[in-house]
Amino acid sequence: MRREMFLKGREGRALIMTIVHLLLMAFLLATVAPVAFFVTSCTGFTFTDEDAHSGKGELALSFTRVNATTKTTALSARTFPDSNSFMLRVQRVGGDTIYNGKYGERPSSFKLTPGSYDVEVFSDNFSLPEFDSPSYGDSGTVVIEENKVTTLSFMCRQSNGAIKLGFTPAFLSMFAGHVPEIEDSKGYKVYPYSEDRFLYLNPGDVVIKLRDPDAASGSGLFIITRKRLSAREMVTVNLHSSSGESGGGGGPGGESSVITGIQIDTTSVWISEDIVVGDKRDGSSRERAVTVDEIAGFVGAKGIWVSGYVAGYLTTASLISSPPFENETNIAIAPLAGSVNRSLCAGVALTAGAIRDALNLKANPANLGKRIWIKGSIVESYFGLKGVNSVTDYVIE
């Protein structure tokens, strides 16, 4: 009798424990399931270790999107690409590629041995300038530890910038037959007068040019402006002509008049500029001074006025752009204030006398960054760059 009562009591306790376990499992499913659904349904993706005791690790990844503000205009409202169309690359640092393909076609799981991995997602293989081609991406390096979960969240922001050109009727009339071009570090694209789309470009130095197809080779291209483009910047440049329009280029030395306004939203930086382009500069006077970008077309010419910004001085291999300055015999001038890119500069030889005394940085460190106009002869190479020597006159701001 006692044994039967004991067995019945044991069965009762087992039944109670079973019910408790079932209730606990139901509670866990009710709380965990929504989390699992969020991860798998909200463009997230996970690399998992199928065998929890295999000594491998788990890498969990997800996309994070930036929501636009309520003030987003029709201009800035763009559709974020479908994450399934993104390219996904997972590579062990210094080792083999684990996966390189579309995110939407990825395997359901990966086994990752402990170590460091480079992980990258990107919307496309953007390279050359192209219309209507915003590119999004992000990357990171993670360390996978044995039997641990490592999480990496991607913030897929726009990785390129874009420029859109506008032309006033007077500009179109004055430069009829010319062809605008926009060039970045990887290539260039023609921007027809009839075009009204954004041209997407690689971040960095961007040059807007105007080409005359009927001119002799090398003489029909001149630079309108050079600018520094950052990722996410959407720049509209409106080109005016000083002929027949108010507000013509009144800057010193014939410099283009630039008015900039900036509107910022959560997806891009929107910039609008108005640039006035007058007659082509020929260096015949300070008012028609050519820029550093343009002197290549004047090699061999004498008595040419050139404008630029003092960027430092040159050595055989370097641009010395910060004090102390030890050289008196030359300075380097750049097309943009604050530029420290040697390859964009021109060298200026300073012969002994009043011009050297006034312009050399050893005696005049405050000249750094100032705009100057110099008159001299244009040479093919000075410290490996286009240069100006035999300087006879100068103006410094």
C-alpha cells in the first residue's frame, strides 16, 4: 500500500512538473518569438553556429536605417534599396572569403571559426560617374569568439555624392555649342545642356569643365570650377553668364561669384550654388588671371597672370605646408584655400629681391592660405609640377 501511494505521489509530482515545463515553454515562446520575428523580418540577417558545442562562434548582423525628417522635400525623398539586392562579402582577415554574393541569396547559416572577419554590404559596385546612381554601403571588422555571439549593425548611408547643373538662358547663348563635363578621380561624364538629373560621383576633388568641340586640340577646354565633394552631398550648381545678366562675376581677379545655401536632412546634404562665368581667362591682366588648374594650357607663355592660394613651399618630393618654414626660394600655390595636395599645386620660383622678400614663407609665415596674383613665365616643370618663374609683379590679398 505504501509503495502504491509512493508511486502515485511520484507520478503526480511528475505530472505537475511536466505542466510547469509546458507553461514555461509557452511563456518563453510568447516572449522570444516576437524578437525572432523582428530580426528575420526587418531586413536583418544572422550567421549562426548550428552546433552550439562545436567550438565555433556566432555572428549576428542587421541593417539600421536612418529615417527622414518630416520636412523632407520631394527633392530629397528617395527610396532606400531593397536589402535583398545588396551585395554581402564576408572574409576572414588575411584569409579566405566566406561569402561573396547577394544578401538575398545567402546560405541560411555559416559556421565561423574564432578569428577576425571583414564584413561589408553595398548596394552596387559604383565606380565611374553615372546619372541616377546613388550607392549605399557600410563595413566593419569583428572578432568571433568560441561559443559566443558577436553582433554587428550596419548603418547603410550614401557613399557617393552628386552634382546637378543648371544653365541660365544667357549662359546657353554665350556658350552655345560648348559641352559641359564633370570629372572625378575615376573618370568623367558629359553633362548635356538638356540634362536635369544628378550625376553621381566619387567623393574627393571634382572638376566642372566646358569644352569647345570646334577649337584646336588642347585649347578648347577650360575649367569653370573645382570643388571638394563629400559622400552624401547633393550639389546643384547653377551656371550664369556675366553677359546680359545682373550679379556678374565681381570677385577680385575675375573670380566667379559664389552664393551657397545648405539644407540638411537625415539622408543627404543638399547644397545649391550659383556661379558666374565670364569670358575665358587668358592671363593678360590681373582681372583675367588664369587659375592653377589652367596654366597647363599656357606653358611657354611669358607675362601671364596666375591666381592661387599659398599652400606652402616645395621640396623634391613634398609640400611643406606647416611651420616652421625653412625655404625662401619658392612657394606653392593651390587652386583652393587650405589645399595640401601637392599634385594639385603649381610651384613659383622666387628670385632674389623685393618679390622674394615679400612672398617667401620663412620671412612671411602669415602669407600661408592667402590668395595671391603673380605675373611671370609658365614652365612645364618646376619641382615636378607646372610652375611660374621670372616673376615680375604680384598682388597679395
